[in-house]
Amino acid sequence: MEDSSLESYRLIYSSFFNWLYREGLITKNPMANVGAIKVIKKIKKSFSDTDIELLKLNGKDPRDIAIVTFLLATACRISEVVNLNIDDVNFISMECTVHGKGGKERRAYLDEQSVLFLKEYLLKRNDDNPALFVSLRKPHKRLTDDGVRYMLRKLGIEADVNHVHPHKFRRTKATNLIKHGMPIQEVAAVLGHDKLDTTMMYIAMDDNTVKHDYQKFG
């Protein structure tokens, strides 16, 4: 079992026995002297430019390429993406309205490439489903979270790109925006975060990036 899992269990048991002790249900807290388990923080990697190109090149259907570029451009949660309808997208202003956690509504922004692939995909659709992304086979039902995850996992294997999953696109977008100088407060707004601490967890900075920025600003 990983240290992070052990620490999670420790916190759960500690909270439970602390409650028992406070309520007077036990006379001694068995977790009182159990210290925190040190967890080595691993930097979660984002996609490289090469990774993204490989994913697009190996996409066998316009829908799959549209999803890849849409996820990267908007940094939307997968639950937000599958709930979108075609009418939620404004191709002129290149933005869409998404409903995030807690029913909060916000705008997500597309770029020229994602708009191009999205239009190409929609033009080839021959169904009347209002959903933005649908299954490839009839009756072309709204695509589900698991459907997108399965497609991305399969695409990653075919493109020889490791760990391809929806959340990695959010992390990649956040990292790229920070690298290009966007203030972290605005990055948080793009991701739909209320707390900056949450946004910081998405940003993957490698040693080369830190060194480059140090030399640029130092």
C-alpha cells in the first residue's frame, strides 16, 4: 500500500478516535501517538506538445480529435464536457457556457484549432441529438464520462502516449497558461476553482521551466 493511502487511513482513524475520546466513549485515544506518515509529493506531468500532436495524428474519427482539442483548449472537467449541448457553444466568440461543481455557471474559451476540429466533427454528424459529443454508433447517444475515458485510454495506447486521461488536459492547460504569464488568479477562473491552492495542485513545473524563468526574471 502506498504511503499516501496509509496517511489517508491514519487521518480517518485519528478523526474517529478523537471523536470517541471527546464524547467520553473511550478513556484513551489509541491514535494519540501515531504521527503523520511522510508522503513524497510527486510532480504530475502534463502533456508535451509532441504528445498532443501524436494524439491528434492517431485519432481515427473527427469526434476523437475534436474531443482532444476541446479538452485542451477549454480545460473543462469531463463531467462538464459530456453535459454540453451544441447550442452551448458560440462559434463566433469562440466560447461556451459550462455548468461546474455546485451548479456554478462559467464561460470556457476555445481556440481556433479546437473550433476548426469541432466544426468538422459536427458537419459530419447525421443525428438530431442536441449533445455536443455523442457515441459513434447508432442511436448516437450522449457520450458518457466512461466513454470519453475509454476513448482517450485507447487513443493513448495507439499513439504511444502515457497516462492519457481527461484531467491531464486540465493540468496541461493550467501549466501552459502559467508558463505564458497568465496570473494564477485568472488561471483559477479558467479552471473554475474557488481556491488558489487547488489551482497550484494542477500546475506541473519541471526543472527546465524554473531555470528558464529564473534566468529571464533574475
